Amino acid sequence: MSEFRITHEVHVVHPDIREKLTTATIDAINESSSRSAEDAALVLRNRLGEIGVHMSPEACLAAVERIRSGKSLRFEIERADD
């Protein structure tokens, strides 16, 4: 299982961020199901950006590929070091 670390204070601003991450990810994957993995990764990146979460294009592509291959994702949220 891959872990995508979110290291900014988004968990303070959005206490329900795990639910929002899950919803945004599922919506993006469903919306882009007929697109290439690269296009789906862009949709995912934009959807996550809408809720204040920023992932690299490479991480988004990896997430799309894992989901499409039937594997699960786990978002690990931690505080950023000051």
C-alpha cells in the first residue's frame, strides 16, 4: 500500500481531510475513467487542489495507476516540521 504524506497544516484547517481526500480521489478517478492515466492524474491533481491538497504530478500518476490496478491508497497526514 502506498502512503502519500501531506506535510502542511491542512489537517488543522480541514479536520475532516481524510474524508475529503477519499471523496476527491474517487470523483476524479470516476470522472476520468475513459482517459489516459496521465490525463486522469491531471484531473486528480486539480481535484485535490480544490480542497487545498497539493500532490506532485508523479504522485498523482502513481495514485491513478494503483487505483486502476485494483490496489488501495492510504493518505498519511502529518504535521510539517517548522
